[in-house]
Amino acid sequence: MSRRKSAPPHEATRQPDGQAWSSIDSDVVVAGGGMVGAAFALACSGKGLSVAVVESRAPRRDWPKGEIDLRVSALSRASQRLLARLGAWRRIAELGASPYRRMRVWDAGGTGSITFDAADLGEPDLGHIVENRVIQLALWERLEQAPDVTLVCPASIADLQRGPDGARLVLGDGRVLACRLLVGADGRDSLVRELAGIMTRGWDYGQSAIVANVVPELWHEETAWQRFLPTGPLALLPLADGRCSIVWSASDPRAEELMGLDDAAFSQALTESSEGRLGQIRVDGPRASVALRLQHAGHYVEPGLALIGDAAHAIHPLAGQGVNLGFLDAAELSCALDVALEQRRDIASLWTLRRYERARRGDNLAMLVAMDGFNRLFGNRLPPLAAARSLGLALADRAGPLKRFFMERALGLGAGLPPLARP
Ligand SMILES: Cc1cc2nc3c(=O)[nH]c(=O)nc-3n(C[C@H](O)[C@H](O)[C@H](O)COP(=O)(O)OP(=O)(O)OC[C@H]3O[C@@H](n4cnc5c(N)ncnc54)[C@H](O)[C@@H]3O)c2cc1C
């Protein structure tokens, strides 16, 4: 599908050497129309810029009633606000968003635990669990109505040529997308990042995250449950119909062992690992596992190029922050373009793009390091550390202001959301 709207970017069919190929010229090309790329493209709509989105996989339009996808995200209140401003939240709520009102975290290696409750902040919930495909579809439906956005899908990137006037993205079918600003939103294994020669730092965690949907015997109390096991954290995320979506991060050998179990044995292992807090748990449907890696791009911007979302940073899923950080990237980059447009500066200049990098890189790095630290701290079996963890969790649970600070950060209530479009 290659959709064109009423005011499309300049699209020309040329025939050099008798060969037919077309070129789409836009101000901005977004490589990757996943959750973050689609949000950014939508934030760019209405700025007076022409935008093209290249995506290799068309989003799924429908699925059987009651089917829950394996990939879900815990969205913060800040992400919800951003999606609402983009006009996508209403559709997300219609397709299915499960609120969670509490979060209970406890340590398998000690006695410590901590509970976060939205009621303590006078808030209705701490966030929502939403299927990734729901978020992507709601954003795409909005993009399809945007007259200044061209969706190029399915299409894959084959090559990248860059010059002083911008970039030319060559697609697998020979089409060429020329633009002033190329935004790499093509995920953790970003080809744009690789073709631009931007190095990353990081390491494999030696852990994989197993995802599945499960039916607990007891009501989940609209609570996100997380137990830190020595082999990695286990999270049970509440779904509106009473099921839970699990993210079970485990050392690679343990994850392999768990993936090899039949459903009955896996369900039993899950029940035991969650200490029976939700009674007997039964796995419902398939399981998948994803190898976990910490990864951070050496830099996010160059003249004519910016990286956002997982293309810029990949984080351990233990606190469900990845796409929330990506949405903040999208909002900040959009804001940086607004400032440039207002001041009649080049949207693709390093001056413009550095504003985005300055706003996001430090925050992203801090979150990457914090989650890495938690994973190491709770994965350590040394008795003195286990005792210190128990004490730390117990104290934090009782320390009102500290707990409030963490909750506000997690909800994105403390963080000011950059405006998506200048009034
Ligand atoms: C197990 C697990 C649980 C998680 N839970 C949470 C959570 O609860 N909360 C949270 O905030 N985050 C969570 N995350 C992280 C979150 O899933 C990612 O941060 C998020 O998917 C990143 O979005 P993105 O759009 O940047 O990249 P992606 O989702 O990877 O999207 C990239 C898009 O680019 C397209 N693409 C890639 N290459 C090309 C190409 N060459 N040509 C054309 N198109 C291309 C892909 O098809 C895709 O649509 C979790 C991650 C894992 C692994």
C-alpha cells in the first residue's frame, strides 16, 4: 500500500536509462511506522511540512474477539496525554486499554516489598496496559486521515545516501525517498542507524523475556505484580477481562528451560514463581521469548538525521519504560522542529536537532542505567545485599515523599510534556 492524500509531498516518476522508478520528495521521512515513528509522524502533521513514513509491515486491522496479542505495553499517564493530544487515545480506549491502579513489587531473595497506589496521589490509575498493535493501529488510522502524510507500506529500506541538502532513502523496490530530515524510528536493530554509521554502546543481558497471556485463579485487583527472582524479574500485568499479560525475564538457560516446558508445567512454574499471590495460574495461548539487550546510540543527531525510540535506546523491560521514553523523544523532536519553524531556521540543521538531543539523551541514559542497576541489584544472591534490599524496600514503602516522587516519575506527572504543536 502506498497511500496518497489530498496534498501529498512532491512525487515524480522519472525514467533514467529507460528504467521506471519514482521519487517521493518530502521535508521529513520517518523510517519505521511502529508506535514511536507513527506518533512522531502524526505530531509533525499540520506543521506545514510534508511527511512520508516508510514501514515494512502493514499494521493488523482486525483480530478475533477476545484475542490478546503477546506484545503489550504499560503506558504511563504522560504517554496517555500525548496520545490523547494526537487524537489517538479515544480509539485506543475503544479497542481496549486496561487500567492498573496499584503496583506491588516484592523480592524473592528477602522480605522487602513496596506498594504503589494511585489513590495515594488522588489519581484514578497509574497507567494502562495496551496491546502494541492497538497503539499502532490507532495512530495509523489518524495518519491515514492526515493530508500532509504519505504512508509508504509495505516497503523496506535498502540503502541510504546523504548529502548537504538532505538524504535519499533507497527502498527495496527501487523507489527513492528524498528528504531534508530523515528520522530513524526503525527499532532496536535500526538499519538507518547502521547505514549512518552511528555506533551504539551496551551489552546483552544474558536474559530473555518470555511473554504470554495467562488466566489467574484470583482477581488481579487491577494491580501490576512484579516479583524479583534471582534469575530476573517476573511481571504480571492486569488485563480488563481478568487475564494477565506476563513478562518473565530470566537468565538465558532458565528461559530456555521454561520455554521447553509444556503448558501444564509452565503454568505450575509460574504459579510457584509468583508465590501463588494470584492462586493457580494457567497459561492461555502461545508463548514467545525476546533476547534482552541494553543499547544506547553514541549520539542521536547529525545534520539531516535524528534517531528516536528504540533506534536510539533499548532498555530492560522491568519497569515498562521503553515506549514511554520513545513517545517523549517523539514529542521533544516535534517541539524542536516547531522552534526551528518559528525562528525560520532549517529543520534539519544540527542547531535544530541538538535541542532534541539535549532534552532527551541524559534522561534516557539515566533511565537505562537505573533499570540496569535494579536488575543487577535484585539478581544478586549475596545475603548482605538481600538484607539491604529488604530494608531499602521496607523503608521506601513507608517514606511517603520518596514514594510519591517515584510514583510521579513513573506516571510522568512530574515531567512536563513538550507541546506537540505550537498554538
Ligand atoms: C518483553 C518486552 C516488554 C516490554 N514492555 C514495555 C512496557 O510495558 N512499556 C513500555 O513503555 N515499553 C515496553 N517495552 C519496550 C517497547 O516494546 C519498545 O520500546 C517499543 O516497541 C519501541 O518502539 P519503536 O517504535 O521505537 O520500535 P519498534 O516497535 O521496534 O518499531 C520499529 C518499526 O520499524 C519497522 N522497521 C524496522 N526496520 C525497517 C526497515 N528496514 N524498513 C522499514 N520498516 C522497518 C518495523 O516493522 C517496526 O514497525 C517492552 C519490550 C519488551 C521486549
